Amino acid sequence: MPAELVISLARQSLLTVLYVAGPMLLAGLVTGVLVSLIQATTQVNEQTMAFVPKIVVIFLAALFFGPWMINVMTGFAAELLGNLPNYVR
């Protein structure tokens, strides 16, 4: 297996991971910043106040973006398995 092929597959895999995890990570990041901003202005430093909203928002993002994430992952897997005979030479 040539090195270019391995690098291409690794790059494609990492991009797929970023595409799939990106919406949930971004939603958690925005929620964390907003909660931290609220905690800083109100001076209420409760750990559950920072943790629970992030869990809820990430769960909602997973529900909302779930079908798209599954399509991206199955498309990547189908392309990878469809080109498998070309990879093994």
C-alpha cells in the first residue's frame, strides 16, 4: 500500500471525524461560554449549573444532527468499502 494512499485515507478519516463531532462540540462550546458568562456576571459558581446545560444541549444537538451524522458516516464507510479492492494490490 503506497504511502500517499495511507495519508489520503488518514486525512479523509480525520475530516470525517471532525465533520461528525463538530456540531456537538460547537454546541457544547457555545453553551459553556454562555453559562460561564452568566456565572461570572451573577457570581454564582455552581458546578452543576455549568455541567447540566452542556449535557442537555449536546444531547439536543445529537438528536438534531443525528441523521446528517449517520449519512456522513455511512457515506464514508460505503466509499471506503467500495474502494477496498483498489486499496489491496
